[in-house]
Amino acid sequence: MNLRQIDDSVYISGQMTAEDLADLHRLGIRTIICNRPDGEVADQPGFAALQQAAQQYGIIMHYIPVVPPHATPEQVQAMAQALQRAERPVVAYCKSGGRAQMLYKLATGQ
């Protein structure tokens, strides 16, 4: 996980694991948005497993997977809605953080 702050209450990260959730909880993270489709690589933690692990910390997770290189209008809309409704602070992640940051910028008009 390579957490980078891009807004007052929004962070971007590369792939995270269930072990990272304790650190995110200690940092006060309330919501995680996954922008990585399950199964991109064989050893990637699946969304359902991370979501289940996040529940023990009270972290809410959203699944808005984006297949590179482009996000659809529906994915941009879903990201905008998730960001508007999210308890903050928020972390959005994908493999490296690039898709998550691109989708954040599209969803917020930056």
C-alpha cells in the first residue's frame, strides 16, 4: 500500500491487503473505494475478502472496478456518488493508484 493524500479527506493507494486495514483504521479511514477489478492478477486479494475484513474495523467499502485505460460515464457517476455519500476520510485504490486518481479527478471535475 502506498497511501498518497490528494484532497483534504481523500487518499489514493495501490493494491491493499487485509493486513493494511488495521493501519487504515488507526489513521481514521472510514470508507474505501476499490477501482480494481477482481482477478487482474492471480495473487490479488478479492474485493469480497477485503470487504469482509474491513467490517471488523467499521470501514465501509464500495466496488467500482475500472478496466484500463478508460472509465465509462457510469463508473464516473458511481464514483461521484460514492464520494458524495462517503464517510470521510476516504481511500480509493487500484493496482498502482493511477486509475483511482484518474477516476477521482473525473468524478470531481478536476
